[in-house]
Amino acid sequence: MSAQNEHKTVKEWSAHNQPRERLEQLGASALTDAELLAILVRTGTPKMNVIDCCSALLADNNNNLNTISRLSVQQLSKYEGIGKVKAITLLAAIELGKRRSLQQWDKPQAINTSTDAFDILQPLLCDLNHEEIWVLLLNNRHHVIDRRKVSQGGLTATIADIRIIMRYALEAQATSIILAHNHPSGAAYPSKEDDHLTQKVQTACQTLDIKLIDHIIVAHNLKYSYADNGKL
């Protein structure tokens, strides 16, 4: 922020410094996270202009939009200049971005590496405050046929029914699968329970001549791959 804009409302800034005008002239990619949030929040407070409010929100959440996306309406509303309506607007915009990412997998997509699978799974699981187990169903060319949620649990665990996983695979005529779940804590390493689940699913897959390619743990922006670590 330039010195001439300090202690002014955004409307009092010169036109070329205002977020909306900058977006129109330069494109959305030219704006900072604070400026993009400011366009959604629109107004600040008598003490803080809208960009300062958004900068404070970012700073309090490690300048990480993924962290902000995990806040509730009530938590966001506590920030100065936000309030309930603006909190809902922010979460709606973040959810649209997430859904856009999810739609990118709709074209036939081959899974050749754990990163390929992570790119599909991360938008599904990265922002959750509870654990979920998902399965990617693949054909014999390792193209994704479908993705299915197996179970949803609490903050630290969820229970997977192996029969449901196998049923999904058989219904889709999948020749291989990738198991996945998230760690809301952000810990990118498996627990003993994760190892036990992997072994049970692998045994069931071998019985039905289906290959378990990987078990991926999504920990926000990090991943753990059983295949990459030689555990499959």
C-alpha cells in the first residue's frame, strides 16, 4: 500500500489503486489475496479500510486461504469488518473455487503417479474438519471411472466397510482402485489404523482380482502415498 493511501477508505484511493479497477484493467491474477477478498467483503470499518480488514484476516490465518476455508460462519464473523453476511459471501466464493477444481477431472484421466491421484482427491478432502474415506475406481488403462465416498467420521477417525469398497469396484467393473482418506490435523503420515485398513483392503482386492494401486492420505496440501513409500 502506498503512503498516500494510508488511513483512507478504498473509495478515497486513486482509481488505479482500487481493487475492482485493478482487476478490470490487469486481470484477477494481478491482485493480491487481500485485494481479491476485499472485492467480496466490499467495505471496511470506521477504523480500518476493507483491504486492511482482509489483510488482518489473512495474517491471523497464516496467509493461507485453505485455512480460512475451514472456518465456520461464526468464526469468520468475529473478525473486524466481516460479519455474518460477508462471512457467508466469502465461504460461498471459496466453495465455488473448490467445485471448479473438482470439475477438472471429468474428462478421462489416467492415473500414472500418486500426484495424479492427489490432484483429484485434494480438492475433495483438504478443507474438511472431519475424516472421510474415498475410493477412486479405475479401468484397465488406469483411467478414472468414478470416485465414491465410502464413509464419514469424526475429527480423528472414520470406519471403512470393506464390503462397500468392493461393491463400488464391482459395480463399476473397475480393475484397480485407489483408496484415500484425509487427516484434518495436517499430519502427513499413516497411523497403525491406516496400515491395518490398507492391509484389509489389499486382501479383499486380491480375492476379487482387483489391484489396490495406492492408499493416499491427504493432509491439507500435503500427501502420503503408500505406493511411493514401498508399503504396497
